[in-house]
Amino acid sequence: MITFANGRAIGYDDVGSGVPVLFLHGFPHNRALWAPQLGALAVPARTICMDLRGFGESEPGDHDGVDGYADDAAVLLDVLGIDRVVLAGLSMGGYASFAFWRRHRDRVRALVLCDTRATADNDTSRAARVEMQAMAIERGSSAVANQMIAGMIGKTTREKNPELADELHRMMSLAPVIGVVGALNALMTRPDSTPTLATIDVPTLIVVGDEDVLTPPKDARAMHLAISGSRLEVIAGAGHVSNLERPATFNHVLSEFLVSLTAQ
Ligand code: MLT
């Protein structure tokens, strides 16, 4: 579906009814990343996923940055008439979730931080982002997908389910270059969210694949230690896109977490 908010298209899907869960994808994905979760949780849930600006069916914004992604998510919630959500973000979607928490925390019922980290880029990673922007402009998103795909998918999935790597590669290759360039700006300018962790006082689930090499389990453990009362789940045999690589385990873990919320 597409809605127009502040004159810009936002692509989204909205499936089921129950506790609202809004999913934010990583870089350079689109909302199809969450296909295994939509309408597939073991508890009554309203599962919503959106294309971040510049990806999928969402138009680019007038400025780049994780705050823009967060504000678009808040606007979509307004359009859908949802006050508070469980916000689930993977990797870049996690960086956007931290921004959402800083800017709209009264709308967060709980957080699910998937294969992400709190720290900002360092000088080396910023330089690599700039190089990737040039590559995207010169050679297109498929060149970005070629460079990133090995790190995206865990070793087990690469060996046992290479079709999934192909599927993800296709998704990444389809990313509009304007979205890729904008996201790289957002990634390299995102603030360090480490100080934010201590402010999080809603139930928080942290999920990471044990084969994630982009945001490895040590980053997840650091967030777990810093977010009071958080729960950490390490998914065996999954890499950076744990929701896609091990959907049954991921959905089980997320469903259990949602049950724990309704019991509160
Ligand atoms: C992502 O999956 O969103 C990216 O790998 C995040 C990053 O490069 O920092």
C-alpha cells in the first residue's frame, strides 16, 4: 500500500490485528525484508512494515539522516491511527529506532533491536561509506549488493540456502540509487546511541544471529548490558538478517516477547 504524508509517498504493508508492531528494514533493503514476519506471528499482532525514504515505494525526503526515517515512521503511525507500537528495527532500522526513541519515545511500547549496534561510524567506516556512494552513482545498486551480500548472510545460510542469498541480492540490487546515497549519508552521520541506551525504560528484546559479522553478537551483548531489564536472544545459524535466515526461530522469539508484554 502507499500513503501520502507531507506530500511524499510512503510504501507500507499492514497485516493482522492485535498489538501493533512496526518493522524498519536495514540497508539497502526494503520492506519485503519482513515478509516472513507479516501476519506470521503466533500471537494476535498488527504487523506493519514500511519502506524507509528512498527505498521501495517510499519517495526520498528533503534531507538525509536517521531522524528523517524516525519522523516518517511517526507520520505513518499518525496515518494509521496508532498511538503506541512495538518498534522493531534491523541494523539501519535499529539506528532509526534509536532516533525514534529520542524523538517520539511516548509512542514506543517496546523495542526490538535486531542485528544492530549503538555505536556510530568511525573515520574508516565513514570513508568507506563515501566510496560506496561513488560506486552506487557510477555502477548502480547491484555493485553495492555485490560488495555487501557476503557479509549480509551467515555462513550456514550461504551453504544450505544459497537461494536466499540470491533473493536478498536481488532486493538490494533493486534499491534506488538515490535511496542508497541518502542512506549512506544517514549511516555516516548517525550519532553515537550509546548514551541513549541508559534512557530506554520500555521492555526491550535484542536479537542477533550468531554468525552476524556486520553487527556481531558482541555489539548485541554491549546493548544488553546497557539497557536495563533487556532480553538477549542469539539465533544459531543466522547471520545479519536473522529474521530472514531463521524465520521460525525469529518469529518464536518475537512472539514470546509480545506475550510477555501483554502479561504485564
Ligand atoms: C544494514 O544492514 O543496515 C547495514 O549493514 C548497517 C551498516 O552498514 O552499518
